[in-house]
Amino acid sequence: MQHNDREGLEWTVRGWNLEPTWAREPQIDAIAEVCRRVLNLSTEQACSVKFYAAGAFNKLYIVETAGGKSLLRVSLPVDPGHKTRGEVTTLRWIRRRTQMPVPKVIAFDDTQDNEIGFEWILMELMQGQSAYQRWRKMSMDQKTWLVEQIAEYQGQVFKQSREVANFDSVGTLTESNKSTPRTLPAPRPGRLVSMEFFWGNNFNYDVPRGPFRSSHDWLSARLSLICQKQAQLLEKEEDEDDREDARSIIRLAQRLVSLLPKVFPSLVNPAEPTVLWHDDLSLQNILVDDDGKVTAIIDWECVSAKPLWVAAGVPKALEGSKREEEPDRDSYGDDSESDNDEGDDDDGLDNEGKDSLYWIHLMEYEQTRLRRVYEEKLTTLWPQRATVASQSCLKSDFHAAVDRCAAGWYLTRVEQWIDAVEGGTFPRLADVLDAKV
């Protein structure tokens, strides 16, 4: 059972979603006081702090001094200490071992025992605009180059993870006990910092939290968490519909528990090889310059070492439906005529007068082409990728089934997929989910 102090964090139900909220707001004056202290600034030296943006469980502030601008992120204590230490360790390891452009950590505090009253990281402010914002103005050659750059950086991370660090378990990087003040830290996978384990009351359930020696142990812990959570709901919930939902999720989780050792071996020796994997590498988290050169990869919260079958996939920026034929722009209406609600019309992107469905289909077409670029480039850097990927379909589908079980989505369809697998046929889970009734 976890007993870490999460003071300052509250959970609020909005609609169907549970969201972390701030019990108190970080104060600008306190942030400035911290920055003056860690940057050794006198009271006479200028130090301005301005709110910049907010994430799911953090707030960002621009700090400007005579020496330039930096970024300070204040975090809610969703996984006290562990999340901040894991991110700092990861960023420092990436900067030391690869050429991937990531923020330099200037200073940090992984406790709430400071002027702000929350954990914080002061880091370099990276230049560039998100690839998401620039995407529609980029040429296909620029997009291809961007993807090749990402594959190159991923290849460096894989090489360092496997050939140098020899990561061998699932978990968030933490500094090894072998580190001394006179030697460089030797990070190893440790406790897994992940939303599935710390969201809401998930933080308090009695389940293993890593490092995990194998995929089996990792997914077994997730399924145990799902069962404990739904069992508690059954004890407290009075609404019969909600109770039936909980029973359905438990039944599905138990079926996945039975299937687990058939997909992943329960006994693994030596421990399963892993690589550092940024599982939220979306276009929003890739910064580029005007020419399409990658200037930064950001948002390293909750990034961990994952099994090879996870890393054999494509970054989140390239995930999408397959579309081989380029959409004909002229065959789509303009946005004033469309009642389509599939697109994001409030994301600040210029639809250039076209129906947002056109942009959805164009993105699918481009992602289909760019996935091949990524896979071909990465395979030259990690020759085993193609073999690992070809053997990963069932494993990836099982992982996706666990995700849907945890969320309570498509339970009947997931059961149909389990029936098929147990019957000796192996359809892709996505095809089962998309099948017409």
C-alpha cells in the first residue's frame, strides 16, 4: 500500500472523466524566489516569471533573467518524488548518451519541501514550433526528413539502451546505487511511473510497481490493478448498472489473466531486454524550425524502458488508419458546408476553406507513406526491428486489450477477440473492434 504524501492534489469528476486538480495554485512570487536561489541571483538582479501553459498535471512558467529565458515546470504529486526523479534521470541520460535534442535540466526539487510547495524542474527553454502546428505548411520532402531524423534519434536510443546500458526490465529510469559523487550516474529501470498506476485511486492499490523482469509481470500487475479497482467499486456502488459494468470488467480481466501466459512466458531468465521508449511522441512533442529540422523532443514525463515488442512499433505521430490513395482535394466540400464532427476545428489550424474530413484523410495517407520511411530507416540502424515487429502483433494486441479493459471500452469485442485467439485464429484486435455488427 502506498503512503506517500500527495498533499496539494485533488481528483475531480468532469463528465465521465476523472481529472487531477490543484488544491492550491503555485504562486509566482514563490517561483521567482526559487529561481533566484538556484540561479544565485541577488535581489537587484532581474528575474521575471510568467505563466506559459498547463498540462494534465503540471503548470509551465517562463523564467527570464539577464542570462536568458528558461522554463520551470511545477508538477502535482501524482507519484510523489518518483515522477520528477525519473524524468530528470531520463533527460540527463538522453543528453549524455545520444544526440537527440532534449532540454537541459538546470535544477530540480523532487519534494514539496520548498517555497513553491510542489515538485519542480527548471530546464532549458527549447526553440522551435511544434510539428503539429507547422505540418500543413510543410512539404512532403520536409515531412520525410523529419521522420528520418526521428528514426535516427530512436536508433541512437536503442543502441545505447541495448548495447551500452543493457537495460533488462520494464521501468522508469532511476540512478543506480553504484553511482558516487566522483562517477557518472548509471541509470537503471526502476519503479514504473505510469498513469495506469497512479491515476486516481490506482495509486493506493496493493500491486507490484516495478521494475518488472518481463512483459508477463508488467501486464499481470496491470490486470491485478484492474480487478482490485472494480472489486472495490462493487463494494461501494449501489447503482445496479454500474455494478454490472464492474462485474463485466472483472470477467474480462480474468479472461486476460488466463490468456496472459500463453502470449508472454511467465518465467524469464535472464530478465527481458528493454529499451527507453517515448510512448507519447506525438507531433505536439516534436519541435521543428522553419526548414523542418527537429530542434527538440519534449514531454518526457512517464517515459520508461519498455520491451522490444513495444519499441518495434511506430511513434505516436505516425499512428493512424491505413490509406494508400491520396485524397482528391477537389472532391471534398468546403468547411462552411460540412457538418462533419470528426475534425478539430478549435485547434488553431488553418483548414484553408476545406472540409476537415479532407485533412483527416490526407493525414492518414501521409502517415501510411511515412510509416514506411520510419520503418526502413530504423531497420538500417536496428536490423532486428523487422523480426521483432513481425513477432509482435499478438503481444501488441494483448496490450491494447488490457488498455480497453481498464477503460471499460469495447468489452464485448475484446471478448470476441479472446474467443478467436483461444480458438486458434489470430485476427488483429483493431479489425475485431472495427467489424460491422
